[in-house]
Amino acid sequence: MEPWHHRAVITPDPHDLADLVRDLHADGTPWLPAGSGSRLHWGPPVPDTDLVVSTRSMNRILDHAVGDFTVTVEAGTPLRELQEALHRENQWLTVDWPWGSDADGTGAGTVGGLVARGLAGGLRQRYLGVRDQLIGIGLLRADGVAARAGGKVVKNVAGYDLMRLFTGSWGSLGLITEVTLRTSPQPPERRGLLLQGELEPLDQLRRWLLRSSLTPELIDWWSPPLAALAGAEPQPALLLGLASVSEAALRAQCQEIRGQAEGLGLRSQPLDPERLEALRAVALGRPEPGGWLLRLGVLPARSSSLLAERALRDLPVVLGAGSGLGDCWAPAQLPAYRVEELRRCCVSRGGVLTVLQQPAGCQVPAWDDVPSRALIETVKAQFDPKQQLARGRLPGVRDRPLP
């Protein structure tokens, strides 16, 4: 069943898209930009009466400059198809599959959706987030006027940074139609480590890793329930992913890390590439219909103390040890007050909590107002003066009942 069933959906031909948007603007019709619609239910609710405009027919890879390590695609291109095409050239886009995807990227959604959500996983430890891979963007404003920012080469671009403004905008500022992204060579060698023990020595190891000259692809905190889901001991854990052009260099890095871990009384389990990917797949989660999905963010130095909180005692959590960003999920039976308690825990640690998915009947705001709310609303008014786009989904502005 389509994730956007019961909604009016238009998937226009690319040549008709601008005319459609201009007509919607002239009529003042509310509408919601979308790609495949796989995560349309995430975040604040939108009225069922709002029209969905999908970019699924805009699904071409327009240009892959292999030697320049850039690729330009239409926004409706499935992320899985893009990664498969890049893999044939021994390259990849250095981003994680979104939460809820299969291990092979099935259900990962579109490239435009990835940029619009702006959510990054553990790979940002080494490669930063999706906005840092974005070097060019094409879009349609709410009035149907086409705009473009950035370029097709990796360089600094002067002027208004529409790329970062639209990354994580949730479709509230315009419709992304095209993106140019930085690609990277595929590392020929990968290894991993699963380290377990008490939180304090694990945090000491985390701090040592971040200060060292080592550059793991990911350093993820795992809560005991997540470790148990993966068949490991139900204890806190750090999952490390390492990549290099040299197998000898990887062996030396793993040996150095294991020696440091043993000195702290931690257990270490070496992981071959297949086992590492299997564990990472566990952390992608399995969506439970009607359950909770929460995006956590805290100051990295306070991430270990968050894992010790009562509010997370029985929940699977994956949290970037260097970024403080991660995911937590729970069945629908989890009471809403536990989510509010967890939000307070994040805020007290200099962070935020975003409710991506919640059970029917619950009304926990997807996000709270941020101090820059007035500025955000001013930007929204400039891009969408009629307030037509993604109503109620302006990041940083607490969602309230819509008219």
C-alpha cells in the first residue's frame, strides 16, 4: 500500500512540473513536496486535504564526472539506484541508508528526500553529513520559478547558501528538483570492532579515539537493548567501523584500539566486513506500524550520560559518539510521558529530540520552538509567502493545530 494513501497525489511529467506549481501558487492550493513518499508520515502531521506533488518521474542520473568525483541526479532518483551506479565505477556517496531501510538499501527513498530530511547516521563521524556532500542544487520556488545554487565542481561558491538552507527543510521552502553531490572512492578494505563493558571506561575509550590520529568511519554508541537485539551481551557498546586502502594499516589500527580497550577492562570483538554490515543493519531498525521513532541529539561529551538515563533503560538506541546524533525506537505501548521525559533529558544536555513517528492519537510535538524561530519564520515568508508548502512542517517551529 502506498504510504500516502488517502491523499491526492500528482506525479507530473518533468516538463509539466513548473506549470503545475505556478497553477497551485495562483490558486493558493496547499501542497506537500515528496519523492517516493516512503517517509511522508515522519515528523509533524499535515492535513489529508493537502495535495502531494511527487518527483518520482524525475529519476535520472544526469551526469557522473568520474574523474572529478561528482554526480548530478534528478531529485526523484532512488538512493539505492544511485549507489549501485556509483559502485560500478568503484565510487560511492558517503551517507548512511536512512533508518528503516533494508541492509541493501531497499526502501531508502529518493536522493531529494534524503536532502530534504537532512538526517545523517554514523558515517558522518568521518564523512560529515549529507549537506557536506552537496555541492549544487536545483529547485522550484513556491511560485514555480526555477532557481539554482552551487555548481558541478568541488569548490567554494560565493553568495546565498541555498544548499544548506534546503538541507533539512522538510519541503517547507520549495521543491528540490536536482542535486549535485560529491562522491568518494570505495575503500578496498574494511574492518570493525564491537567493544563492550561499563559506560565510564567506554567513554574513556571514546575520548581517546576522538583525540587520536585514527579516523574511523563510524564510532556509534549502542544501548544494552540494541546490543541484545544483535545477539551480543546486553551491555553498553561502541561499534567501530574502519576503512583503508591497506589491510596492514587496518590490522595495526585494530590492534592499537584493542590494546587500549583491554587496558580499560573492555571486551573487544573483531568484525569482518560482512559481520560489520550485519550489525549496522540491526541499527537501521525495523519500523513497527504505529510505533515510536525518535531522533536524539546531545552534546557529544554528554552522550554517555544520556545512555545512563532511566528514560532509555529499555529502548534500543544508536548514537554517534562524535556527533551526539542518533535514533531511538519503541513500540506503540510506550507512554507519551516517557518521550517527554527523554526530550527533557536531551535538552538538559544541550540537545534536542525530534519525534519522527508516533502512535495514532498521540500529540507530542515533533520538535520544540528554537531560539531562532523568528528568523526561521521570516525565511519561510520570503520563500513561501502564501504558506502553501508543507504546512505545519517548519523545522524549529513547534507544530500546532492547522486551520
